Amino acid sequence: MKSTLRYLLQLFIFWMAVFALQRLFFLVYNAGQLEGVSFGHLCLSFIYALKMDAATAAFLMAIPLLLMVTGLFVRRKIFAQMANTITIILIGLVLFLGVADTGLYSNWGSKLNAKALFYILFPGEGVRSVNAVPVWLFTLVFLAEATLCLFVYRKWLRAKMAEPGKIFFAAPVTVLLLALLPLMFRGGFQKYPVGKNDVYYSRHCVLNYAALNSSWNLINLLSHARKAENPYQYYASAEAKKILQQTLAVPCDSTRMIINTPRPNIVLVLMESISAENMMKLGGTEPVMPGLDSLCSESLLFSRFYASGFRTEQGLIALLSSFPAQPTATIQREFGKFEKLACLPRTLADAGYSCNYYYSGDLNFANTSAYLHSSAFTKLLDRDARQWQNCTEWGALDEELFNCHLKEAPTDHAPFFSILMTSTNHEPFDAPVAEYYGGDEEVQRYKNTAHYTDSCVFAYIRQAKQQPWYANTIFIITSDHAHFYPKNRSKSDPERHHIPFLMLGGALHDSCRGSVIETPASQVDVASLLLHQLNLSDSAFTWSRNPLNDCTPGFAFYSFDNGFGWITKEGVVIYDHDLQQMLYSSETAGDAEGLLRQGKAYLQELYEEYLGK
């Protein structure tokens, strides 16, 4: 009996030590985000994690515990052997998850969540995403941790067959252990079981994620995978609807017409992972994208334009269906939901447009092909549609894509609505392009591929001007989402979501060239903007507002992992749902609580609609 109790106690301590080791590696690897954090505040991540770590350890010990107490009554060696085998398997899984979560956070700014879990269904895409982190380093760390942990377990902790004991002593101890198990699962006697609120303690996200136990997070994610409740219930439903209605209200229409022809061709150049800070015209400090900077003189530039989310599928849904990105879900992944959304290509197709999607990557990823097909696109190019010559894992080099459009555009039925989705500036930024910025650090590689994309866009526009269809075409140059590079922005920072948005071409009024629109806007506003210019109804796009209407209450909403930013003419507020507090309010946000109230109602009603689709 004593050896069994000793084994269980030592196993509990072992798991707690494993979690501490994983947390240490997580913090060391992400040390770049710890600037300005005191040592004491950093150490709190280990303290706040104790309750969740203990609950996770109890969960991982459940089956070995049941096997060992069974061995107290049925003395067979097999029970100890099974306990050892199961524990060794769990050690491997837990260590792998911890290493993977460290890489995931460095890349996405979050640990495993519903979005990341979905990517497991696409192993090929998952492998390419992993390429954005140093796989060799993570492999070495995993092997080192596994070697150490297995050595410790096999030498000092290995379960052994229970020694002979008295039943009257074993029985009450067994009952006590089984009674303690569910108590440890929930983390103590408190009213509510242990949860993320117990480990989110800091304004520094990296510390909160360090305290969040990766194994507990996965268990929680799987156990709530089908939970269809709105986690963002800030107000009574009627009150939230009233706030949102007032926020979205447009009292008049004073739309500024910027297009000089009734039915222009529309070409949407959707650049992969391009942040506004790459442009000097949009606050950049280096000329990463001089081509776009020079095009501003002949464009209508929107200086405060924001991506709704931080993944390509979020950007597509926002741009084409005017549906804002949700913090912990993506509607494009759910059949039966995305089909119910309004769709700009479908509206344009009804008005006589042909709709074309030029891409050189995998359209099967994230239901993109299904969504585009349901959106009235009749011409869909992907990696198998053409003989692309020079490719990365994500698609052909951008130059090939633009040349393909220049060659095929004359055969597209006019007027046409065509999207050109680039891919060269995708993680891990390893495309064989000119090294304008020296060095092999990831940020330098990012700037090099961004610079390459810029040169391709500039060359494409220059060549398009020689085409007969140019005079009747409006070009929109923007991004699917921004990136934390070039300035390593945090996931909640507005600049992490700030993207370029330029309108130019032969169909743009000359009076607009060189003008700047400073009204805050986002990807969801594109549908209303274009449809007003075409004198078509935008009534189906309930989340879209026309930024060229002076009566529009200019604002931009963006979401990050369980939080949101709310940008208005008056100011900016950022809210973290896990911390249940405002992370930031700008100096100009006089009524910060009022702005936060708008953002909360917006998110609450957005998620309510998402659940109802």
C-alpha cells in the first residue's frame, strides 16, 4: 500500500515538474515579448498556473490511479505494467503538445484553439505552417525533454506490483483517493471549476499563455467543441441590439462618386500578409514597398483601413460577404453556415459581371473552393489549373500570377470582377527572391518577400495600363490580413491589423487621384463602397458601411484570439475577453467606456448571428 501511495504522490510531483519545464521553455523561446516585464511579475505565471497544473496532473493520473488501486485488491503484475505504459504514452503526448504550442504561439499569438484544431484536418497545410518556425530546434527540444523525463520516470518512478496489504486499510484509502480525484479535476472547492480566468493575470499576453496549461487547454477545447452558446453575452439581447442599431445607423446619404463609368471592370489585388507599415505613406519607417508608395499619387488612398481578422479565410469572408471575423471561430469552415451569407460576387454576377479567382495555391484548404463556388465564381484558378513554373509551398511566385492575369483577362467576359490572390509573402518567407534586406532573420525574409510582392504589383499595374481593358477598370490593392512584422506587433495592436487599401485605374475619376480618405474602415465595408458606386443595393450586407458617405459613422472592428479592437473617429479601445478588461484606450477616446460599449454590443450580436446561421 505504501509503495502505491508513494508512486501516486511522486507521479503527481513529476507532472507538476513537467509542466514547469514546458512553461520555462515557452517563456525562453518567446523572451522577445518580455521586454519591460519584471522578474517577479514573470514568476507569477508559475504561481497562477499551479491550480490548473494540479487539475491537469490529476486528469493524466486518473487511469494509472484506477489501475494501481485495482492492483491493491487483485494482485497482478499486469496492472502496474499497464499504468507504466499509459503514463509513458502520455508523457510523449504532453511533451509534444507543449513544444507545438510554443511554436504555434510564436507564429499565431495563441495556443491551440478551435481555429488551429481545424488545421489538423489539413496535414499538408499544417506542415507548411510548421515551416514558419525552426522545426529542427523544436525537434531537439522535444527529444531532450523526452529523454530526460523518460529517464527520470523509468529510474525513480516506475510503478510496481502492490505489496501484500490488509483490505480494511486499502479500502478506505481507495475511497478517499477516488473522492479526491474529481475534486482535483475541478481545481478545488471553489464555486466554479478551474478555467482560463484563473491563469489570465497580466496585460502581457505571453505571460497568460505561459500560465495556461497546454494539456488542460486541449482537453477543454475538445470537451467544448460543440458548445453552441454565445460566450460574449455582455448585455441583455434587446439592449445589445439597440446599441448596435444606433452604432450602425446612417442618417443620410452623401456618397462621393469616384468611378467614371457605370459598369467598370473590378480587379481586387489581395496581397498575402502585407501590413500597412510596409508603406512609408501609411506610417512605415522603411521603404519596404516603394511601388505602392509611388502609386498613391494616382490612387484614392484609405489611410485607416483594417483587416477584420488575421487569417486568409477571415479576410475573404469579410471582403466578399461583409461578415466580420469571429475571435474563436471562422464561419467559412462550417458547411451550412457560409452558404447563408450575402455575397458580393453573387450580387455582381446578377448585375452582369463574370467573377474570376486567380490563385496558384490549394483552394481546398479551409473550404475555400466550396465557398468561392457558392459565391458565383465561375473561373477558379489554383495550383492544378495551370502549369506554374516557379513555386513555393504556398503557390507560384507572384510574378507568374500577375502575368497569368494579363494574358487571360482579355478572354474574361466583361465587365469582370477578378480577384488576384498572391502567395509569395507567406510564412516562412522562404521564396527565392532578391535579398533587398540582408540577414537571415525571419523579419528580414518577410521584408524581402514583401518588397518582391510590391515590385510585382507595381509592374503589373504598369503593364495593365497598356491593355485595352484598363480604361474601364478600377483596381483595388489591399491585403487578406496584416502580419506582426515588420515591427513585431502584438496580436491586439491596431497596427497588427492595419492594411493598405488603394483604388486606382482608368475608371477612377481624375479628381480623386492623390486623395486620402481618413475615415476608419475595414474589409467588411468594401461591399457597400462598391455597390454604392455601381448604384446597386447593399441592403443584404448588414455589417457593411460605405466609407465614401460622409454620414457614415466611420469605425473598424477587428478580432484577435478572444478579444477585439474598436477603432472610431473619436478614438481606439482594445478589449480582452479572457482578462475581462480594457487593454488600451487612446488619448482621443474621451468616452472610452462608451466606445467599449459599442464594441461589446457589436461582438455580441455578431456572434449571435454566427450561431444562428
